[in-house]
Amino acid sequence: MKLDNLPDSTKFPRITRQEFCSNMDDILSIISKDNTAYVITEENKDDLILCPASWFEFQIDDQFNMMVICALRYAIGRATYMPAVIDGFVRRYMKALRTRTLHNMRKDIKEWLDRSNLDQRELWTSLYAEIGEEILNREMPEKNSIPDGESE
């Protein structure tokens, strides 16, 4: 669930802090299983909303992937701090990016690496290589492992 689509909190059941403390395991189970929330009250007034953590997970969708490509295209070739920012961001979220996005980014970086005047070449060369490794890891079929003590 995206933050802009949160349900109306007036529809959530209300419980006191004491009720929550007494039934915490059951309430947390219901919240998780039913993807719902509870309002915890203090002195008969709404105080806190207890909801699934997934309601606040970052949404990595097509738009996110497109924005990462746009940011990379903006940063590449710049002689500013921006390439380092994008390098760190891509490395941090690489496992979450779609393979198609990684291919597009790698293609864009390669086009710039082929130019002789690329600023911060080492940064882009390193990112290019790491993206390539991630793509290979995703596309390589799992190798059958041989149990210890056996030979091929």
C-alpha cells in the first residue's frame, strides 16, 4: 500500500494501551494477517496508529526505475558532486532495480566510457563493472553444487 492511499483512520478499531499490552501478540498477528491497523488511545483520545510496516515500504516500480535512469543520464559527464551521489544511490538500490533498468544504465555508461573526455572515468568504470556483475548474477542459472566429499 502506498502512503498516498492509506485507509481512513476513523475506520480502524480503537484499543487502549492496556488492551494492546495485554493482547500484543494477537493484535500484531491480526495487523499483519489482515493488513489493517489499530488506533491506540490514551485517556479516550486517539494517540497512535499501529499499522503494518509494509504500508511504509518504499515503492520500487516502473516510475522509480525510470527516475534512476534519468538521474544517471543527468549525472554522467558532469564535473560535479552529482556522479558520486548517483553512484552511491545505484549501488545502494541495485538489488532492487529491474534487470532491464540495469541493462539500460550499463548501455548509457558504455556510450560515455567510449568518449575520451569523460569526467570521473574511474567512478563510471567501476559502476559499469558492478552493474555487469549484478546482471550476470541474475541471468546465470543456478549451478548444481556437488556435495562435499564427492567429485565430478
